[in-house]
Amino acid sequence: ILDPYYKELRNFKNDKSNVGDKEGRSEENTKKTKIPYKKVVDYLNEKTGKNFSPKAKETKKLISGRYNEGNTLDDFKHVIDVKVADWLDNDSMKTYLKPDTLFNSSNFDKYKNETIDEVKARRKHWENKNNSNKGQFNGYDSADEQMHAMQTDLSYWD
């Protein structure tokens, strides 16, 4: 076919300089950037006492996704530090100190924008709130007393 449009299209398809990622980096430049999988996972393991593998396919996918969005090794370390400060000594939350929670696209940016001071303030708020409620049953001396009022005193529900 001698159509000039077809010839231009064929040349475009064969021209490898137009191939790259969605942010305009060529394949050549993308390949030169070494993603620090091992450093990120080793840091996570060091801070959590766990043993995640930097070779796990899903972990590599999550790390490369965030890294290719422009995040740095320091960003990964910040996210790990913030969530370790928030969750490590909380039995119900420490299970989430894992790559698929920390490096997930819907969580990473949120966590990256938290500070350790914010985490400490939030924890202090909830600890104070929980401590102020201990041993109290909405003004009653016991749960039984509160239950009795709930069952017999109609004004309880006002």
C-alpha cells in the first residue's frame, strides 16, 4: 500500500522512541531506575519484626506501583514509621503492618501525609476517652444497675 498515512503509521509503530510509561519516561529510562524492593521490605521487616519477602510478586507490584508514581525510598520509610507508631502495640491493628495494606494505592498517599505527632495525638485522645469511660455505666454503679434502669425506667430512653 502506497498510502502516505499508512506509511507514517507504520513508521510510528516501529519507532521505539515513542514507547514509554504513562508519565512519558521511555522504556530505556524506566529500566535504568532500580526500584529498591529489598531496602523497602528489609526496613518493614526490621521495624515490625516480621519476615516479608522482597521477591514476592504482589509485594513487588505494590512497591513498583508507588515508586513509579514518583514516591521515594524515604516516602516508603515514612509510611512504615508512621503506621508502626500507630499500630505496632495495638493487637487488633498490628496485623495490618504488611505490604498489601501499607503500599496499596488507596492507602499509601493517606499514610504518607500523616505525621508521627498526629498519630501520637490521636492515640492520646482515644486513650483518654477510653480511660474516662472505664468502670462507668452511664452514671450507674454497675452494668446490672444500668440494665435494670433500661428495663424499668421509661425516662432512661429520653
